[in-house]
Amino acid sequence: MEMNRHTILIAAHDAESLKKEIIRWGEAPWWPKKSLMRFERLTSGAVSPGTRYRQKVELPFGPGWNVEVGEISDRGIKRRFLDGMFRGYETVCFVPCPEGMRVDYEMCCEVCGAANRLLWPVIFRRLHDRNIEAILKGLKIFMEKP
């Protein structure tokens, strides 16, 4: 399994508001408009364990996959990949620190399929990393607004 990590420091101390926004990942108004990743909720109701999404990369012939919320904790959310190009999970969580909150995105996965294993390191990994960094920056701007 490969680990993909991204971290950002947010100068805010409201843990409950940050948790709410992390849970709204993919559906929040702060989600970057130019993000290549789109989330479509497949289940209704409040986000909870068992909530399912369809994730789609917004490129011609871009890959898509289904994920399910595995757990929601006091500090974040974990989603597991159900099919598509990944096997594994991703988490978004936060840790209080003196400067505010450190938000960590982690994707622990194995890339499935021969074509995907070829394209991930050459094209998709770089796009994924830039996209996650833009998403975390959007969250930071939203949480730090006056």
C-alpha cells in the first residue's frame, strides 16, 4: 500500500466548526470551483458511517469510483474505496496545535489495474497532489475568514 499525505496549518481554534467542514468534504461551498474531483452523494440524510459517494475525476475519460464513509470521529472522517482504481482508504483529520489546527489528508491505497498503475505515477498522482493542496487551501481560507 502506498501512503499519500498532505498537511496544512489553519489559524483557527474552533474544533467543532472544522470537524463540520471536514465532514462536508466534497460538498462544502468552499470546495474549489476548478477542482478536478467531483463528489456525488449516493445516499440521503446526514453524513454518517455507511454514507456513499461517487467520486469522479473531471477529465475526458477520467476515472471514477465509489467510496463509503467508514467512520467519523471527534477529529475527522475516514472513507474507504469500494471499487475503481484504488483499494484502501482516505482520511481527513485535524490535531490542535499552538498555532491553530493542523489538518492532515492521508490516502493509503493500492492502485488497481495495469493501465491505472502506469498512469498513476506519470499523470494522475501529480494531478491528485495539486488537487488536494488546492482543496486544503480552500478549507484554510474558509476557516480563517474573519
